[in-house]
Amino acid sequence: MTKQKKMKKKSLMTLAMVCLLLCATAFGTVAWLTASDEVVNKFTVGSITEPDAGPVDPENPDPNSPDAPDAYDPEVDGNLFEPYWKDDSKLVPGYSISKDPYVGIGAKSENAYAFVNVTNNFGYNVYFSLNEGWRAIEATEMIIEDKAYYTDGIFRYENALNASETNSVWTATPVFSEVIVAEDATVEELTAVTDKEIKVECFLHQAADEAGNDLKTTATEAAREFYK
């Protein structure tokens, strides 16, 4: 093969590689760091009699209570932590149930934006309000006495989670602190739900690229795509 032909072949290969790189950029195949996790809570249906004692107030936890967050190891449940959830909590019309999903990342993690996707099999009979620091991205909203409540959807924690070299970090607040059972819900309606579950999934996306550019918008679109 002549030197001229070799150079021509090499030039064509170089041009092909450039085209491939341009195509990859055009079609958005940049690979960002992500992670996900989920927790599924099963419920039972309770009677309408008033319980003997109310649930622990998640806004004012008793440090001496065995249910206090310090009594739990948040690493056990991966990126999700629900310190006040009780298995088989009973759904009673007009009452609320403690359920408080925090999202976290481990030590030495990349800084990340946190998203939560909630799937609620009870529809409008069970709902919740968002805590400070969380925003609805795509969600089913209902207004009760001028206040927004949600039954399901995708929610984003507004501040990026920044882990240190030695410590994990969690969202300062859970996406919500409790789920509320509608006053006009009936035992028959609640019992008729086949899978009496509320599923909470989390999605984490790196917060910045190598140049330090913020990726909140990119992360939000990635979360939408992930939960399609």
C-alpha cells in the first residue's frame, strides 16, 4: 500500500471518530452519576374508633423515646430513612400516620440532587403535604382549605446534598412527615384496595459537572425520564 493511500485511510478513520463523538454529544449520551432506592410500606385497615394514644409527633420528637431517630441506623435502608414509620400502620378515616422519608448519601459521595417518587394505591383517600425544602416536579395536587396536598408524584429537594469525606448527609427534612386519611374515606373503600401500599422511591443525580456547572435542570429531566 502506498504512503498516500495509508494517509488517506488514516484521515478517513480520524474523520469517522470525530463524527461518532459529535453524534454522541448530539444525542445526549453523556453518562452522569446516578443512584436509586425504594421502600414499600404495607398498611392494614383500622376501625374508626379513636386510638388510645396518638403517634409520636415527628416535629417534636421525644429524645427518650425508643422511636427517636438516634435509635436507628440510617444506613440499613440504603438511601432512604423513615424513622417514625411503623409496619402495618392502620388506616383510620380522619387520622394521620407518621411516615417520614428522608434521603441521604454516604461519605465521599459526589454532591447530589435528591428526588422522591411516591406511588399511592389509595388515590385521593390518602394524601400528604410537603415539608420545607421540597418542591413538586410532577404530582397530583389537591387543595384543601387553601393548602396544597399531594397523593403521588415526583418531588425534588431544592438544595444539593454535600457529603464529607467521613460523614453521610441526609435531607434536613423528610419529603413529608405523615400521610393523612381523608375524613370521608370509608372502610369499604380502603379495604377494596388490592395492594394496600404506598411506595417511596428515591433518585439521586450528581449535582455538578467536572467544570463545576450546576446540573439541577439536567438532574430534574433525568428524574422525569427515570420514573416514566
